[in-house]
Amino acid sequence: MTVITHPVSSSLKYRLRLPGPTAVPDRVQRAIAQPIVNHRGPEFRAMFSRAQELLKPVLGTSNHVFLLASSGTGAMEASLANILAPGEPVFAVVHGQFGERFASIAKVFGAQVDVLDVAWGEAVDPREIEKRVKAKEYRAVVVVYNESSTGVTANVQAIGAILRQTPTLLVVDSVSGLGGLEMKQDEWGVDIVVSSSQKCLMCPPGIGLVSVSPKAWKIVEREDRLPRYYWDFRKTLASSEKSETAFTAPVSLFAGLTEALEMIHEEGIPNVLARHKKLSTALRAGCAAIGLAPSGPKDSLSPTVVALHVPEKLNGGDIVKRLYEKHRTVIAGVRNKFAGRFIRIGTMGHVHEDDILTDLEHLEDVLPELGWPVTPGAGVAAAAAVMRSS
Ligand code: PLP
């Protein structure tokens, strides 16, 4: 067997600090390692029902939560395939890379897509959406709740209030938010929530999640939608009612997801959300103290993804590379028009205070080597102060 070791020292711990996929806790890894069970048998059905029971409060819904063998993009595509017919108008709110992706999927399916282009990294103004949906009736508004490319959230509650009394559906990507950023699907009037397993839900990639409101379900049921087979939510619901999936489930991942959800409930959903908020605030404070300015408007900062401006004389890619090479700390740059200008660190899922302090120690170590002097300990101290104060 070939083991990939660190080029400098194999004794270093690999630290997955991306905005997804995220580190999987030991408990979840052990659940995943259990023997596979029959995906149509009683053990699987029990696990499926338990996952449903535990997921609903995380989403704030009484809907069935569809669990698909896919990544987040698959769940985005499945959602649109079930509500659109070619030529139908869709309004896409684009405030980052994943909003662009949602708009592209709608275009590929032949929808007539109008876009609200929001400067990346800035807040989405719900009043702009209100103006546009008053002027034209859309089948759906699609919006990314937690834009992982910029670390900025959209006010989904306000958008839900605008659309609730209209025929337009609100389709929300919370791939990198669910389990770390509050979601009250039913109360806020969100028609479809899309997420996936590998972010705040502390699992490996491989499960896409979708929750469909009764209002959206009326559209899903129509025969005049796009052709669907694997993604057909009518099949998914029929199976879900029997505590099964329509097609062979990734059984081991289901075991992992169920265990991760048990952990979330043991900690308590409000505590989990508060932890994400506190740790992201602490990391931003620590980074600001060493000259990495946090990106994003104060009232829309993501609790799960911290995006940081890279000082002009540095390149984000070099920071990412050096952190990995020297410390095996894996953070992200950006893979878009701002490549090199931002770095991003996940504060999602199984993350605790020591992770944030270690991130800062490692940044404090590598930045001076790259030509950006810092006051040793300044970042760690600023983050620790936030942790103590809240
Ligand atoms: N939407 C958001 C906000 C994301 O962060 C991601 C992945 O990072 C996706 C969608 C796509 O998910 P996946 O890579 O699982 O297909």
C-alpha cells in the first residue's frame, strides 16, 4: 500500500481546515466503518427514520428530508429538475461563485434566467429582489444562503417573507450552512433547501439533502416538468415514506450521517450554532490582528466560512501552500476571478477553540517567512480574548 506522507515530516497531523469537505469526527468514522447492512432491511430503515427525526429540527421543517447519493451540486440540479419546465422564468441571486453555478444549472435546463448581480463579498439587498419579483412572475428565485466563495450570507428570512404570498418558489442553497447557520425552513417560507453531508454535518462527501415544501410539491407533481428519472422526487418521496431511498443508498454514509446528527443533538442545536458564530468571530479577530483583514459586511458574515483579504504584497496561493507544506494545515484559496487575493478557512462542523488557535499559530509562523511580519502571539491573543468574552 502506498502511503502519502508529508514532504517534510510524516509526524505532522493532517489538519483539514477547508470550507468543506471538513474533518470527520472519530465517532462518525467508526459508524461509517460498521458492516454494510441491507439497504431494504429493518436495520437500514431504522437508521433512515432516525436520521429523518434528527434532521427535521436542524432544517426547521416537518417535510421529509430527501437523502440523495450525490454531492451538493447534484442536489441543486435535482431541485431544479423537479420544478422547472423549459422556458420558465427563474430569478437567480448571484453574490458569488455558487450563485453563478445555480444560475448555470437553470440555464442548462432551458430556463429563462434573470440575474441579480451583487458585487461579490457584499450584502444582498432583499428590496432589490422584491422589486424584481413584483415586476415579473418567476417560477423560482434561487439564492445561496451561505456563499462559501466569499464568506457572506444572504438574508433568507427576509426573502422568504417577500415570496411567501406569491406563486414563486424560494430555492435556497445551504450546502455550506446547514448545521452551522440557522435554518427555519417552514417558518421562513423556504420552499426548497439544498445541502450536503461534507460541511457542517461532519460527514464525508456523498449525501445530498433536499427538503421540499408543500407549495413546491404542487409543482414537483406536475407532469409537464423536465424529464426526470434518478432525480425524480416523486420516486424519492414514495421511497422515503417507506424509510428507504429510491435507488441503492450509500449505506455507510447514512450510518455516518445518523451518528453526526446524534452528536449535533447531544450538543444541542442552539449551542452548535452559537459555537460556529463564536469560533468564526474569534478567527476573524485573530486574523485581523496579524494583518489579514476579514472580508464581508459586518451583519452578513458567515459563521461557517471565514474569507480573508490577502495583503497586496502576498499571494493567497503561497499562504495555502506554505501552511500545507510546513504544518499540513489545509485551507483554501479561491478558484475564481479573485484567485490569489483571498484565502478561506472553514469554521464549520467538528471545529473547536483549539483548532482556531492552532490555525492562528500556523499563520503567525508562515506569514513572516513569506515576507509579512507579524507580532508573535498577536493573532492567538486576539482570538482567545473573543473566546473568553462570549
Ligand atoms: N453550494 C455551496 C455554497 C458550496 O459551498 C458548494 C461546495 O463547496 C456547493 C454548492 C457545491 O457542492 P458540491 O461540491 O458538494 O457539489
